[in-house]
Amino acid sequence: MRAFRTFPLPAVQNSHLSKEALKRLAWFDFFRSHGNNASLTCRYFGISRDTFYRWKRRFNPRHLKTLEFDPKSRRPHQVRTMQVPLGVIERIYAIRKDDPEKSKYEIQVELREQGITIGQSAIQKIINSYPELTNTQHRKKVKKYRHYKVARIKAAKELREQGLGSLVQVDTKYFSILGNRYYLFSAVDCKSRYAFVYAYTTISSASGKDFLKRVRDYFPFPIHAVNTDNGSEYLLQFHKELKQAGIPHFFTDPNCPKQNGRVERFHQTVEYEYLNYQDLYPGINLLREHCMVFNQKYNTRRHHQSLGYKTPQQYVLECQKGGVYGM
């Protein structure tokens, strides 16, 4: 047992204090032996002033046991109860039971019209005290399975690096030119970063179908799987085109763009590294020409750190020579 400067050792031994109580006793021993300096004591032991003063108020130097933690509840023996007449409670019960959608505000107004004055909090407490009166319809988030016509299957992470065309991410982003809105459809192969972007005036499944045909014609390797978000442009005609070609269609989770992260990053590259530096005028044909110029630049002249500072075209050629293909 440690030595205390201001508390006699026999008194400490006879108290049979716990380890935690001895720590608290050391606080007050240090406090009394250093000129009752509370700030110095708190800094020395690394405790807050609130903690120190809370135990100081509880501590009795003549009874060291007061430093022990007392788990006894401090709840008052008599607590306040709601003083609402039984007749009023029965009336509130009847109103709420008849219409579970009726709020405490409406019930208060209805009771006031009947000459009964009662607070909104009291009405809510009465409603909460009866489980059959609580309307959980708007408070619970019940998971409802949406009846999709197309199964939302998630792509395995392994497909990203499996081979050329094993997983191609497709996404759409709108682009404004002098108040005119256009839509950039983009596709990126996860393995080689080979990409393609094209512009449309509408965001529809017909545009998605046309884009898919252009991507398949542009890519120098076959596409084995496509990953998109849950947008309507990737359903109907787009999905039918994939199904006819025998290409699996995978979807990301709602509000989770990071699952399509490579094509999302490609959109930023298109804007920051090319489109924002061009003199663009309203006109879909001019925008499409710029898209084709950027596709050529991105795939043949832009070196990627993730590819060992090779261009996507160089990386594709190396993979084709080495026999690295998709599924």
C-alpha cells in the first residue's frame, strides 16, 4: 500500500478501500499537501475539475468509505405523475382509436371545442401509454422490395481486373452549353481504362441503345459485362440490346456512385482536361466531334499512372499479345 502524507496509514488500512477508491484518496492527499490547489491536482492526475469537485463534495475525511462508488439510484421516492381526469383520458382514447392518423394538435382542438383544455404534451403522453394508439406507419422504415422488371444483380469485384472487357462501366452526365443541356454517355473498361464518350440531346433508353452499339464498335476487344446505375436510360431498349448480345447487365446500389467509380472519374477528366478548354457552341454535331477527338486523345496519347504510365491503347496491345482477355 502506498504512503499518504495527510492520512494516517492505520485508518487507510482499516477502511479496506478498493483500488479505485485509493486512487481518489491519492487525489485529496495530494490536494491537502499542496496548499489545496485544485488546478495543480487535476493537472497532476489528469482529471477534470468537474470530476474532482464532484468527489470532493461527496468525500468525508472521517469516513474514507465515502470515496467508494455508490451504485444506489438517486431517483426520488415520489415522482410527479400526470394529473389528467379519467374522463378526459377516455375521451382522448376514443378520438385516437377512431382515427389513428389524428395528431395531438387536432385532438387538442377537438377537445377545446368540447370545453376541455389540455396540453399537447399530455395528449402525446396518453397516446404513448397505449400501444394500440401509437401509429408506427410513418415512423418505421419498413423495407419494401420493389418489383423490378429487371433483376438488379451486383457485379463481383473480381470482374474489374479479370481481363479486357470483363467489366465495362457505363454512366451518364449532363453538360450545359450556353443554357442548352446535353447528355454525355461514357463507358470505361475497368481493366485497360479504354474509354468512349458520346453526346446526345435526350437521356432515354433509345440513346442508351445507340451508345451501346457505338461502344461495341469502337472498343478493340469484345465486351463481356456491363455495369450501370439504376437510371431509366439503362432499361428497356438498352437492356434488351445487352440481352440479345448475351452480355450480362449488372447494376450498382442506389445512391452509391463509388461502385461505378472509374467511369465517374472519367467524366471529370472529359470536362477538366478537354471540354472546359474548348470554344463550344450549341449544336449536338459539334459536341460529338469534340467527343470523338477526345476519345482519340484519351486512348492513344494520355498516359495513366495506374497502367504504369502507358496509354490505354498500349496496354490493350500488351494484354492481347499476352493473351489476357475477359471471361
